[in-house]
Amino acid sequence: MAEMKLHDFAANETDRGPFIPTKLANNPRAGQWTSERLSQDMVADYKRFLMTDGEGIRCSLYVSGCPFHCKDCFNSSIWDFKAGHEYTQALEDHIIEDLAQPFVQGITYLGGEPLLNTRVLLRLSKRIRSEFGHDKDIWCWTGYTWEELMRPGESQDKMELLSYVDILVDGRYIATLHDSLLQFRGSRNQRILDVPQSLAQGAPVQWSKLHDQERFIPEIYGQERAEGEGKA
């Protein structure tokens, strides 16, 4: 199978965020990709009560479709906007019921590309704020960088969805920058951003609770166990 050719569609642009453009993913022009043109309102998966997709116990909604096509993407099976099943009222009601559990901190939007599935996610986000206010937080992963989302000409629905998001993990997955020790992200170019603070300051603001590991936890446990056995 021939390797997919990737493109920089905005070669004349600068200041697009850390390590962008990259040769390991597609790089769009402002407004080139929109939910209106691409989304089929499809969902690849919904998972409840996880602790891997953000802070605390969460529910995670994986939307379908992503044109970034990052090399070695973990979720390449859902690049197709027609993958999975249609978002339904029954699924939305189920998500709201799960979020109502007192031990659930919030919901995470992943994909695929959430900012190219805004019809579904705006509908859900508005209901979450209506029923829970800010008692439940909203995290979102995106292949866009913050700087790209702020470009003139980007579609307004992306900004509207951002207005509901508390924490944004931004940037393509860049395989050559992969680091298993990073908190909630796969490559070193990606950032965990406080969206309200970033919007207020007009610049990306890092999440205040960021704490990456310095070495693998199993390595630490192994060392402690060896030290304990040495004292026996």
C-alpha cells in the first residue's frame, strides 16, 4: 500500500503554533475544512467513567472524521466522516444521564476531529451547560493549534464550540515527537490549554495543573521493589 501524500495547504503562512507546519500531517488553510462541508454527524464510540481522557472520572465521546491524517495516528480507523453510527437523541440522553452521576467530573470530546463535528458537539455542549452549568467540565482534543483557530477566516462554529470548552489539548500528533511520559497527550508539540484564560488573555495559557512524568511508573515501582528486597 502506497504511503499517503501529506500537504501544507497554507505554505505562505507563519506563526501557526509549535512545530507547525509538519511534514507528518496535513496543514490546512484558515477555513479550508468546516463541519458544514465535511461532518456527517457520526459518532465512532462513546465510553463512560474513564480516567485516561482528562482530569478525574469522565465520559468520552469520539466523533468521526479527520482530514489531518497524522502519521501513525492512534485512531486512523475513524478518519472517515461516515465511520461509526449516527448521533441520536437516545445517545445524548444516555450521556446526560451518565454525567449526572456525582462522581463524574465532566466530558471529553475526541475523534476524529471534534472541531469539524460542531453540529453534534454544540448541541450537546449547550444541553450540558443548561442542565449542569459549570459543575461539569468539558475537555476537547483537536489537531488544530490555538494559533490556527485564531486565524482570520476560520469558521465561526469552531469559536462557538470553544466558548463552551474548559480545557483544549491542541496540535497534531507528530510521530517524531512522541513521548509516553506526557500527561494526556502523545507528542511534545501538543499543549493542554485553559480555554477561558486563553480567550481572556488573547494568547495560549497552559493548564495550571500540568505535570508530566519524568520516567515510567513501572520503572519507579521496580526500583522501589529492588531496594526493598535488598533490605530483607
